[in-house]
Amino acid sequence: MKRKIFFMFCVWGIPFLLSDGNFAFSQEVTVSNVSFSMRDSDVVVHYDLNGPADGNYQVRLILRRESQSFFKMFPKDIEGDVGTGAFSGRNREIVWRLYEDVPHGLDGDDYYFEVNAALQRVEKGGGASWLYYVGGALVAGGAVVYFGTDLFKKSGGSQLPTPPLRP
């Protein structure tokens, strides 16, 4: 019975304690109207990010290719509405300096861009939450119940003999 209680605590109790009680379900974040154009030697990617206006987002740009489904390139020399920030809204823009990342350019004309966005969770306060300490204490207590209190009793068995003297 004790083992069953400990198991149920591990399955249901620990995740609740370590979640700091913030069970707000993730809000829907969508990226739409992704298009791109050339401006001089730069590629300009336009997109709309639909999500909470006061949200902080992690936005990532990925270059894909229609003829090669496995092809993924993560442009490095980019600026604009990309990375971490408040990017919610229409007509967002990312500028990629193509020839800085790919000096010889790209061959073919079947490339397209994916823009991924995720709402970042805002941490309240700093340091470790007190719930981590409570959770750790409960896990330790549960381990004692699970394995029994025999761990703290002295063993009644024989003692090891003393080692022989050095020559």
C-alpha cells in the first residue's frame, strides 16, 4: 500500500508542485501571410503574428526548399522582428543579408520561408521557487516511506574484522 501511495504521488504530485501552480494553458499563436522579396542584396521576409499584444515571443526564421523536403537552413545574419521580443501584429519584417551567410548565393527558385513563433513564459521573481524545496522534501519523505524506515536502523549483522597490520 505504501508503495502505491508513493507511486501515485510521483505521478501526480511532483509535477503539480514543480509547476509553481501556473496552469495557464498556452494561448494560440499563429503566423500567417509569410512572403518575401528582394531589396538590393537582402531578402526581406514579411509576416503577421497573431497572438496576445502584450506577449513576448521567440520568433525563428527557417529557409526551406520545395524540391528537397529535408532541406532546412537557419539564416544567421538576420535582423528585425526575429529572436525574442514583442512582435505581435501585422506587417512584421525580417531582413536577411543573404550574401553574408551564402557568399555564392542559392541556386534554384523553389525556396520558401517558415516563420515559427512561440509565446515566451514570463518568470515571476527570481531565484528558485520555494515549491522546489517543498517538492524535494516530499520526495525524500516519500522515499523513506517507500523503502521503509529500516534504512535508519543499525544492522544487527556481524561486523567486519579489523584489517591486518602493515608489515
